[in-house]
Amino acid sequence: MAKRKRLTPPRGDYLAEEPVTDAGSMPPLETKALFPTYPQGVAPKMRSPSPPIAHVAGDAATSAALAEVTAEFHSARAEGRMVQSLQLDQIESSYLVRDRLVADDEDMAALRASLSARGQQTPIEVVATEQGGYGLISGWRRLTALTQLYKETGDARFSTVLALVRRPIDAADAYVAMVEENEIRVGLSYFERARIVSRAVEEGVYVDTKSALNGLFGNGSRAKRSKIKSFLPVVEQLGPYLSYPAGIGERLGLALSQKLQADEAFKSDVVEALNKLGNAPTLEAEQDILAAALETPKAPKIAKQAGGKREELSPGLWLERSAKTITIGGEELTPEIEERIRAALKL
């Protein structure tokens, strides 16, 4: 049977610079103090000086992801897809000639209540100006409502507005963005549509009325553009004298347009009647003046030409044929119908 070897206690001075020479002294026993301590209770992982392939691949993936996020950030900012928070005083609301003339008090009150309760849900659209500020493209109602809330409450959350900084190609592109945003959200009246067409031509954004109509309302129907065009005489001749032009309905506006083009004295008669209302007319009073001005005696019926035959196309609209001519007339012959006839003859 093999003899067991007797084990001696481990030496505690084996790491010391000078060995222990005193044979009579017992070296201290090894304790846990000889091992390093870790505050977290777990030894940290030691990374080798030469990282393995997994570390290299991980670093490359992280760098690629960061580069992709950075590129997308710059792209979104350049293309106007990033919502920014801007101070109200940084935005010039009169940067473009506004298409909307008035804002309904009830609608604005509802918008202010929504902004106060839920905050701004949809950003406005602006363009950076050379002066370091921003020009308003669309979102006039939201900007106005926030401005009113800030003045009333002084609350800092109403001092800024969420905005998309667009980069329109030219002024025409900016006007189209404004018009389309209003057409989608809260439709404009025909007077307001015709007015922005007229002003866009005056500002040199478009060379003529036809270009302005097709550019600003190119997504609308041909009949809609025809009605807008018919309102232009009302805008240009009566607009400066009206207090509530946006209240003119389609039927009344078309009748006024036809009368303005047919009777040169009609404008002066209407202006004289409007001036009698004073400085604070009401919408109803102004509408009554316009309607009364149209109530003129009916023109006598045109005598039938020899050999002619007249037939009624619709109430107030007739057609008369003779040997070589066709005549269309009647009280309901509006500029819109005339435009449609002209368009049909060009086909």
C-alpha cells in the first residue's frame, strides 16, 4: 500500500519580492484577500487585444446603421419631411397673397378649443426665407389660432408651431400648395378662388388668367375652372367695394358677372347702392343690394326671323334655327353655358 504524502499549508509569501528566510516563523495562511475584489460582484469580461471576427462584424454593423440614420435624417430635412418646432414670431404670415379672405368665428373657436385640449395635430407648411425666418405657405388658420391662444393665455406651449419646411420649386409651386391645402380642408368660395387667380397674375406668378386657372386649379374639373373664370369680373369690378365678398353664392355671382359684362352702367349703379349702406353693413344688407340690382325689367322678346324655328332647350334657354344661322338665347344663358358652347365648337 502506497504511503500517503503529507500536505503542507500553502505559503502566503510566494508573491513577495523577498522570500521568507525565518525558518522558525510560520507563513500566514492563504486567504480570500489574496484575490481581487469586484464592486459589481462579477468579474468584467476581458477583451483580447486582437478582437475576434464577431466584434469586427458588430462594429461594422453599428457604423453602417448610424450612417444610414444620419443620411435619412439629412434627406428628410432637405425634402421637407421632418416636422420642426418653430417660434411664432419666426413666421411671416403675409409671405404669400392669401387666398382665404375671412375665417368663420365659430370654426376658429372650435379650432382653438381643439388646440388647447389636444395640441397641434397637423403641421403647417413654411419656406425658409433669405432673412433667416420662414414664410407661411399653408396652415394660416392653425397659425392664427395658436397666435390668439398665446396672446390670451401667455402659455408657453402656444408660443411655437409644428411646421414642415418645404422647398418649393418656384412661387407658382408655393401658391399651388396653399390653394390645394385649403381646397382639401375647408373649401374656398368662388369669389376667393377667382381672387387668388387675379392676384397671382398681378404678382407675376403666372403670365395670364388661363395659366393661373390651369396652374392653381388644374386638379379641378373644367366646369369648376369655368365658374371661377366667370367670377373674375365680380372680383375685379366689385371686389374693392364689397364687405362680404366671400358670402356671394355661385348663382348670385354668375348672374352678377353676366350683368357686368352686358351692361357698362351696372357697376356704377351697384357701387352707388353699396355706398349708401354706410361703414358697417351687414352680410344680409349687402346681399339684398346685389339681388335688388339684378331685378331689372325683362327685355322684350326677340321677334322670330322669317322662316326661323325656335325650340326650348330648357327653362329660360332657347335655340332658334334659320337657313344658315343658329341662335341661342334666354334669361338663363350664363357665362358658364357660353364657355361650354365655345369649348364644344372647338372640338
